[in-house]
Amino acid sequence: MAQVNRVLLGKPRQVKLAFACLIAGGHLLLEDVPGVGKTTLAHALAASFALDFQRVQFTSDLMPADIIGVSVYERETGQFRFHPGPVFTSLLLADEINRATPKTQSALLEAMAEGQVTVDGQTHRLPQPFFVVATQNPLDLNGTFPLPDSQLDRFMLRLSLDYPDPAAERALLTGDDRRNLLGQLAPQLDGDGLAALHKRAQAVTASAALLDYLQALLLASRRHADIRAGLSPRAGLALLNAARAWALLSGRGHVLPEDLQALFVPLAAHRLVPARGASGEALARTLLAEVAVD
């Protein structure tokens, strides 16, 4: 984390959230205006964990086969041969994912949910670990297609990097070029080390009282008058897994209510469907304020 923070200046909380998402086995959605470091974060994560890296620039004319691959007929053998697409990697950067059509966006659903893709009736397993970092422009920008709820639900966390504070921005202006710094990053762990961290995170203890609090948050989201669709059981599992990873990164072997609270807004805001005009983030903060810790 220290290495990534030397490249992405002034964003220690977002970096820790990204690490928690990666260690928990989730996928990460970065939503913000261009130029605030979304791509830099993805590159730094890949370099720090020695992960194979592929980048796909999503555009309106991108097709599903451009992501998952295609079967090509070979005259010499008289058979079709599958040519893997860029999704066959450990860290896939789906850049500006909401500039592609819903048909192309959906090409990632099976990959993100099950770690595999199916082409012409044949199932192909993806490398492990498999981690998607998607960037998304704000929906009020021209040429964007909103991600459907089923696609949003595949992302464990949604983060916004925001503009840097004045001190961090001055360091950016006077320091080395970010591309040069990325080229100098050395792997701190590899895929096996990441798998070991994932296993350790799963062993972090969650008490019965902690699970009571988690369930109270889920239930409140389903009964709130301003929320049309609350959090699913899958969201609850994601929250628990992310909180375990957050506790591990905090040097603890047990989950605290504060861990759930730290993860709740980035995990829940993009999953909540408002019944009225309030934003998902505002509703998530309301739930945190209304549900007491017993």
C-alpha cells in the first residue's frame, strides 16, 4: 500500500479500499471525471502484485468478441480454434466501461461472477486471480450508457478518487511523471501471495453480534420507505468479505462494526435503488445513521 500511495498521492483511504476489494476477491468500479488517477491506480495494483495486465478501451463500437475472444475456423485442421481475448488476464482494466453499449457491457457478467467465459458452447476458465478494475465517467457526460443493475452488482466496491488536495497536487506538479514512477514499481507480492492474503482474510473472525449488525443494515435497506430495492444476500456476503479484508489490512483478526461502516457506503450506494430522488450514497449514509450498533 505504501508503494501505491507513492504513486497515487493523497488518497490513502481509496487505496486501502482498493486493496480490501482485491484481497476479498471482488471487482472495483472507479467513477470520476477523467484525469484524477483511475488508470494509475489500476496500473499500480497490477505492478505491486505482479499480475498480468490487460487494458480494454470501451467505445460504442466495441463488440463482446473484442473482450472475450472468438472462435476462428482453421482450414488446415477443419476445426474451429478459440483465440482468447484480453479478458484472459489477472487484472483487466475496463476503461470507460459505460461508453460501450449494454450488449458489450454484459460480456463481462459471466467472467466477473464465475471466473469463466462461454463461447460457442465451450466454457473456458479464466486465470486466477481474476480482478476487474472498471472506470466510469459520470453519467451526465456525453456518450455514456448507464450500467444495468445486474452489472453494477458484480462490482464489490464503487469508489470516487476526487480531485487531490492542494499539497498532493503541488507534489504532482513538482514530482516525477506518473508514467515514469509506474515503470519503476517493483512487485511486492505475487499471485500466490495474494491468494494467501485472501485465505487469511477469510479466516478473520466475525462474531454473532457483528453479524446481527450486518443483518440489521440489510433489513433496514429492504424496509426503508425511500428505497425501492434494497441490498441482496449477495451484497451482504460481499460486505462481510470486504470487512474481513479491511480488518486484516488494519492488523486485526476480528471484524469490528467500524469495519462494516467504513465499507458500507462504497459497497451499498451503487446497489440501492431509490424510490424517490435521493442518491444511493445519501441513502447508504442514512441507513448507517439510523441503524444502531447493539
